[in-house]
Amino acid sequence: MNNYTLIGRLVKDLEVKESENKKKYGYITVAVNRTYKNAEGNYDTDFIDMIVWNDIAERISEYCHKGDLIAVNGRIETRMITAQDHNEKVTSLVCDKVTFLQAKKNEEESK
């Protein structure tokens, strides 16, 4: 089974682009806190890059913004590309579903 699920905060707003074959896509980065503390007693954060396609990209662009908490379900995809004089294996995280969980709190609202 090729499936991942993660929950984290969107690092920046998504900019939707269009491929040569007219498919919409974009790249997102999600900041995910680890479940254990480091030697200093703090939780480290991993920044996970992934690609979103078509309707998912459009919905994220419209409804999700930097700092919002989202849940992501997806798959790991590998493919071979030709780079100059050799083939290279590329691994990507592809989002199949994104769920909006919580908007980032404005500093004004928290006062």
C-alpha cells in the first residue's frame, strides 16, 4: 500500500500553474511537528514538499492560506527522467486529498 497521511501548517500560499497539457498544479510545503522532543526538550519540525493537481490545487489556492492547519493524504510516486547524459530517478509526494482543519489565528483575534 502506497499511502501517507500528515497534519501540519501550510508554509506559504499556493500559486496555481498550468502545465503544457493544460493540467493545473502547484507545489506546497507543510510544516509537520515531530511527535518527540529533541535533546533540548523542543519539538523539531519537518518541512514536507509535495505537488497537488487540478481541483485540489484550485481549492487549496482559494481556501487555504499560509499558517492554516491542513491534513494531507497522498502517495509517493517515482519516475525516471533524462538529465543530460544519464537517467535519474525522481521521487515525489503527490496529494490525493487535502482537508482544511483550522485557520491560522490572527494576532488581533488572540488579544
